[in-house]
Amino acid sequence: MNQEEGEFNHRAVNRLTALWALNESGLGGILHAAKFPFTGIFVGGFAVILISLIARYSNYSFKAILKATAMVLMIKAAVSPHSPFPAYIAVSFQGLLGAFIFSTTKNFKAAPILFGGLALLESAIQKILLTVLFFGMSFWKSVDDFVITTLKTFQLPADFSFSEWIALSYVTVYFVLGLIIGRFASQIPDAVSSLDFSMISFSDTSHPVKQNRKRRKRRLLIGLLSILLSIELMGVFLKLPFGQFFFRVIFFMLLFYYVVGPLTTKLIKFLSRNRVQEISDLNNNVAQLRDSVKPVIKYVNMNYHGVYRFKMFVLYMVAISLNDVKTDNE
């Protein structure tokens, strides 16, 4: 690898890390405002793609992928301090898994597919475990009992666990989607090299109308907690069976959002105190890429439909990142 190529790859890793940080700290909200469906799965899938590309341009460096993961966590803590604790776990797991897979399987055809499948599988399992943590196994048993009673009413076979079937179907869908996304990631370097984005107008870089998300989330959480607390008190006074269930939900919501989450954010900010300049540079790259999001969304919404909107959005954003790198080198 010559010096010019090494310089390009280094800058590419920095720009792709910035795009990953943007993805984790607000891109989902922008896409949701633009009426993109399934933004939750998209954010997770986009992270898989970006980690795969970071691995490729860093020559499958374990250290480089871990560094990118740490930088994304720092940006996320700074920009979205009220992100729930499980979000940090998901980013950390994806980074660690990607670093391990790409440093041991240096094959850009196979490694992204394996990584995509396992990364989204973990995401699905984490959601199920959180459901168990928040609601307890009694919730799933109640679902099973309800389904069995309903099936017996219609004289249908009821000798299976409906909750297990739901969980298995859920993780299977995520795993298969991960494999598909991983295969797409392996094709991106060739696809973006010939992509023409001259038709996109970047003159309109104004951001969508920003609402006070912090205040809105707080109001939503307070409203939800008020409803749950009212039901909890009703259950206690009337001696209804669901009192303990709602107490569990309230307890873990308060624990995650007002104790674990803020402590995690403060810890990450403390660890990042010696990387002020790096974080500042990365923030500048994030801001530049954010200015490209709205024009790209507008273009793909006008010219593509269905799943192709996601595909082309990813291709254009990656192409813009790498093109900026090339421009910097010129």
C-alpha cells in the first residue's frame, strides 16, 4: 500500500466513523420524520454496513474498529445523552463482534454476511431479554394461556407455546435480514465507485424542523409512568392480580432512564476527556454529513420506491462520504 492509498483509507475510516456516529445519534429520527418505514431495523442494518466498510478500509484492523466504536459511543453520549442504556450495549456489541470477525476472517465476501447475521440476531435477542426483564415471564405465560384458551374455544390444536413461536420467528427474521444486509455490504465498494450523484441538489441543506426532543421524551415518559402508576395503585387498592406486574415495569423504566443511562453517559464522557480534539474533528464530519441527509432523502423519495429507497440512501450517503475523502485528497 503506497502513501497516497494509506492516506485515503485513513480518511475514509474517519468519514465512515462519522457516518456511523450520525446513524447512532439522530439519523433514525430524521428518517422517521421523512416517513421512512422500519427505521429501527434500518439503523441497525446501516451500522452493520458501516462497520463492514470501516473494516475494509482499515485493512481489517481489530484496533481500528474498536477505536471507531469508542468514538461513536463518545459522540452518542455527547449528542444523545438520554439514549437508553441498551443502545450503548448494542453499539458496543456490534463493534466488538465486527472487530473479532473481520480481524479473523479477512474475506470481504463472507465476513460481512456472517457479521450481519450475528449482529442482527443479537439485536433481536436483546429486545426479547429486555421484554422478559421489564415484564417478567408471567407476561409470556399470560399470553400463552390466552392463546390456548382462544384456540380451544374454536376446537383448534393448542399443544404448543405461542410465546416461544413468536420469539423464534422474531429472531429468525432478524437473522435472515442480517444475512441479506451483510451480502449487500459486501457489494457496496463496487456499487459506489460508479454511482453518479450529480443529480442531487445540495443547495438545500436546511435541517428538518427540530423539536425539543428532550422535553418531548420527558413528557412522554412522565405520561406513561403516570398511567402505569395509576393502574398500579388501582391494582393495590382493589387487590387486582396485575399490581406486581406494573410495579416491575415502572421500576425498570425508572432504573434504566434515570439511573443506568445517565451514569453510562457520564462514564463515557469521563473516558473521552483526553480525546477532545479527535471528538471535535469527528463532530465536524458528522455535521457535514448531516447536511447531506435531507437532499439525499428528497432525491431517493422522488426516484425510488420500497426497499430501493433504503438501498439507494445507503449507497448515496457512503458515496458522499468517500467522495468527500477523495476531494480532500485532491
